[in-house]
Amino acid sequence: MKNSLFDLEDRVIVVTGAAGVLAGGTARYLLEQGAKVVMLDLKQEVVDQIVADAKATISPKVSGYACNVLDRAMIESVYEKVMAEHGRVDALVNGAGGNMAGAMVNPDQTIFDLQFDQYEKVLDLNLKGTLLPTIVFVKAMVQQKKGAIVNFSSMAAKQAISRGIGYSNAKGAIDNLTRWLAMEFGMKFGEGLRVNAIAPGFFLGKQNRALLVNEDGSYTPRGKQVVAKTPMGRFGDQSEVYGCIHYLLSDAASFVTGAIIPVDGGFSSFSGI
Ligand SMILES: NC(=O)c1ccc[n+]([C@@H]2O[C@H](COP(=O)([O-])OP(=O)(O)OC[C@H]3O[C@@H](n4cnc5c(N)ncnc54)[C@H](O)[C@@H]3O)[C@@H](O)[C@H]2O)c1
């Protein structure tokens, strides 16, 4: 028998950035848990492919739409389609996010080399790309007096991590936004509206693999630094974020809002010495 505290059966869960590593894996996991999952990502052909694959291998309860999380009119139009399809939205996972090469200051560079246009793009994608879908999709949750939102923070949010200035600044703002929205929604829309975040540690994905692992599988100097500061002594596997997100989306977390939960093998609790 299912434990109803964690039951996500037929919950309508919208996932942005659903073609990504962590967000896509999460969307597929939620589908496996019986949720009705709506996958959103930038390109129609990519969305068609991930939806068809999830339908064929997991469950027919999946749909998807092309949606740029920075285009408010597009998000509104997708919202209308989701409401026409399901009549409700129980949860939103703000998975779209990421970094860009020009928004970094690498060891052989200084702040004078920062490409400010790319810095702004990274701020926009991670911060506005979380706030805009939230503003649109929370409307249904307000009507329902219930809903859960999960944002993606990062280890770059609380402590300075070399190189990624744009990403660090954006994820620091995500922590603040998560707390701010938790306060705002709880006080104005009621206790059923919750906003939390997970802060993943280091997971090998398309964005960071080359920075952390050499082609022969050995760690780069930065990969070695990360693993040395991770008490568990390894990188995370993408499947290891699913349980925390499941918890935050479920009624098991009914008194949890404004929390930013590290899923990091201990990285954030260890000073490194
Ligand atoms: N992978 C990691 O190790 C890691 C660690 C910490 C935090 N995070 C964060 O977790 C979240 C999910 O990460 P991931 O591994 O799934 O990322 P990913 O890079 O694998 O995927 C990101 C997805 O977002 C989509 N996207 C980009 N711009 C978009 C836009 N304007 N509108 C809609 N979609 C857009 C991309 O097409 C891509 O499918 C991100 O916010 C990321 O910054 C990831």
C-alpha cells in the first residue's frame, strides 16, 4: 500500500528545462511515481522527442510544450494549454537554468575580461527564468489554495566558487527568491502554497563534465578539488536529487517552505580542512 504522505499519483507537475540532465531525470522520475507530468523546454523538436520517449518507456500521463522561460507571453500561452488539458496545476519544478562560458572569470583572466552581455544572460535565465514561470503557473495554485514549487539553487549560492561569477550571483539570488516567495505566498495565499529549493552539489552533466573529468575518466585538478571537499568523496548521481524533490513536492513537506536543501554529499558542511 502506498504511503499517502508521499503520494504524487495524478498530481499535475510542470517541469521547465525538462530536456536537461537533473530536470529531465526528475521529470521522468515523477512520471514513474504516477504524476501527470508536463515537460517544457526551449525547442519543439526536443520536447516532442523527450515526451515520445517518456510515453513509450514510462507512462502515457506525460505531455509537453516548447516554452522559453524568459518569454512571458509564451509561458502564458503554455499555461492556458496546460489548464485546458488538466484543469489544474499542482506543482512547478523550475529546472531551466545554467551557465555560459563568457559569464566566467577563468584563472588566466580577471574581472576585466568578463563578457557582461553573457553575465546578464546567465542572471536572466536562472533568476527571471525561475520567477516568470512561477508568476504564471502559481495562478492555478492560488485558486486551488494548494501547490508546491521547487527551485534549483547550487553550491555556488552560499560560498564563492571560483570562475562562475554570473552563475554564483544568479543562484545566490535564487536562494533569496525562494525565501521571499515562500513568505509572500504563505502570508497572502495561505499555508497550502509552498516554495522550496534544492541545492545540488556536483553532478556530472553536459555543462561541467569537461571541467571535472578528463577524457580517460580521471579527475581534472578542479575535479580533484571538488571531490576532496566532498566528505562522501565522489560526485553525485543524478538519481540522487529525485528523493529530495519528491519530498518537497509531496504532502510529507506540508510544513516546509522557504527551505533550501543541499543534496551534496556533505560539500556545503565541510570547510575543506
Ligand atoms: N547538473 C548539475 O550538476 C547542477 C548542479 C547544481 C545546480 N544545477 C542546476 O539545476 C538545474 C537543472 O540542471 P540540469 O542538470 O537539468 O541542467 P541542463 O543544463 O542539463 O539542462 C538545462 C535545460 O534548460 C533548458 N533551457 C535553457 N534555456 C532555456 C530557456 N530560456 N527556456 C526553457 N528552457 C531552457 C535547456 O534546453 C536544457 O534542456 C539548473 O538550474 C542548473 O543550474 C545543476
